[in-house]
Amino acid sequence: MSLSTFTVVHVVLSLVGIASGVLVLLRPSASPKAWGLTALFLATTLAASATGLLYLVAFPRLRLGHGIGVASLLVFVPVLLALCRHRLAGPWGGVYVAGAATLLYLNAFIAVMQAFAKIGFLRALPATSIGSPSFLAHLLVLAISVWLAFHAFAHL
């Protein structure tokens, strides 16, 4: 597989993970539809984290994205334990929501970082008196992730 094809696959996995993660946190329930969406979110986010780390083969230099990929993989452990072993019982529902929101945030953080690095018109945006456009976009991603987490906690 060429590097450009690999990149397209990685980006699609990331974007599907982000979109499905938002939907999962908006409607955290035990319905069969929600379980399928949850599986899609976790599978695509896991695949995006793993494929992101595979860039080390082509570019053998550790970068922030690789560290975030490792952090994401570590967050998967309690998320999967909460979901698969403990079936979200008791405090495990909260563990799952916190982990899912963290996975979503980390995936979206990388997406914003890459967007500002690769898309010319985003790079060209001027700084404002309250910060750079990249910093403000990251704050927005954080705020949305925190809101989604609180929303999901409230609807467990």
C-alpha cells in the first residue's frame, strides 16, 4: 500500500471515529443500535491510533502525535474493561464515559493539529488578541469533549 493510500485510510478511520464518538456520547444507552455505534467508535478509534503509530516506519522520529497515539492505546484498557468485562455496572459506567470522552478528545486533538499543519488557509489565519487560531480550535475541541462527557454522565 502506498503512503498516500495509507494516509487516506488513516484519516478516514480518524474521522469516522470522531463522528461516531460524538454520537455515542450524545446517546449513551444500552440499545442494540447504540452498541453497534459504540463498536464502530471503538474499532475505528483503535485502528486510527494503531495506524498513526505505524507512521514511525516511514518517518522514524517520535512526535507529539505518536505520544498521543500511545496515550490513546493506554486509555483503551479501562474503557474495554468497563464495557466488555463489567458491562458498565456501577462505577464502570463512569469509567467508560470518561475514557470514551478522552479517546474522542485525543483523536480530535490530532485532527485539529493535522488540519492546521496541512491545510493552507488554516495555517494562514492570523492570530487574534486572545490567541492563535490553532490554540482556539483546540480549546473548542476540549470544551466540546468536556460537554459531551458531562452530557453522557447525566444520561447513563
